[in-house]
Amino acid sequence: MDSGKAQRHLACAQGVVPALTGCLGALDALHGEQQRPAVQAAGMWQRARSVTPDLPAVTDRHLTH
């Protein structure tokens, strides 16, 4: 590959990477807006319990207030 072609590829990548990063940020924000805080709390607690099973169980009624 000649250096001119490599420089064009680099310039293209330097433009595409920030654009894709911005799109991922927008999609992440959109996805976050679609989740309710109680559901997020329950999911985080379940994940924490799966990693450290010694944590006490919490019923859903505590997380829905």
C-alpha cells in the first residue's frame, strides 16, 4: 500500500470513529431513557447478587417505590 492511500484511509478513519462514537452515545442515551429507575435498580441488584451471592435478597416491593 502506498503512503498516499494509507493517509487517505487514516483520514477516513479519523472522521468515522468520532461519528460512530457519537451515534453510540445517542443510542445509549435513548436506551437509558426507556428504562424505569426501579427496573434499573432491580437489575443492578440482581447483577451484584450474581457476582457476590452473600448479598441479601431484596423483594420487588422495595424497589418499586
